[in-house]
Amino acid sequence: MTGQPAGAKPSNWNAPNVITGVRIVATPFFIWMLLADGGSMGPLRWAAAVFFVLAIATDAWDGYLARSRGLVTDLGKLLDPIADKFLTGGALVGLSILAELPWWVTIVVLVREIGVTVHRLFEARSVVLAAAWMGKLKTVAQSVAIALALFPFPALLGDWMNWVNGVAMTIAVILTIASGIDYVITYARLGRAAGGDGHTSAAEDRP
């Protein structure tokens, strides 16, 4: 069963796009909860962590709805990665402001994410973007690492969780850099293979 008649262009006002929009609008509230706690690991910190996990879950859910019901739109393709970067970027910046994450980690991740996203937006009219497995793996690693950093597990389970958080964030950073390099190399290789015909395929780092 699909939510759209065969051959009809889906409306931008559909459930997946609404879910994505709500995620964007609610992200500032998440950042406020994270910073308002001030690193005290109280109820607001737990609320911020739970919000992040739920928001990441809705990202997978709205993507599934869009694909399974034929509701994929250009607007959704534009908003979904922006929503993801807004959420993860806000979490990283918040953790750095609280001095729980080195600023260089946040800067490296944001530079890579913003750079790839801006490039994709500029090339969207001439390049067909296909999913890249390394980009997906990077997204999972980032989500796990940020979630672990947000939950006050060290205070609850012991200092050994700081080591777990460090390992998870290190893996996420390595995959972030590696997937960025893979994106550039793949795009350049496919661009050369196209022979200047103006339309080719490149690996999309989605989201």
C-alpha cells in the first residue's frame, strides 16, 4: 500500500516532511535543555539525551515512510540532511560549550558535514546522488557517540564510561573524516568518467 497514486507527484505537505520539519523546529529546544542543565547531569540533561535519541529515531522513520509510500520529494531531500546536521551539530557545539568535548572535534565534524552538504546542494541539478555505505556508517557512529556523550552514564555507572565515550567518539571522528575523503574521491572519479556530459552519478553522504 502506498500513500500516493501511481504516477502522481507527491505533495510537499506529507507526513515524512512534516516529521522532518518538526525535528528542525524542536532542535533549539533540545539545545536549550542541554545548556540549561549546565553540566549538572540533572533532569534536563536526561531530557536532552532522550530527545536526541527520539529525534534520531524519527529520522529513520520518516525516511522509511517516504520510500515505502512513494512520498519522496525534492523538499524532503533538501530538508532531511539539514535537519540531521542541525541536530548533531547542535549537540556537538553544546557539549563543547559545556567543556565535555574538545572544540577541535566539533570543528572537524562540522567542517566536513557543512562542506559536503553545501557541495551536494550546489551539484544537485547536474548530479544524481546515490547512497554511500561509508556515509551511512558514519551517521550511525556519530549518533551512537553523541547519545553516549549526552546521557550522564559516567555519573551513574562510573568513570569507566568516560573511556567508552572516548572510544565511541574517536571512531565517529575517524569515520567522519574517512567518509568525507571517500566522497571527494568518488565524486572526482565519477566526474572524470562522465567525460563532461554534465550528468553523472556520485556517492551521496546521506544524511
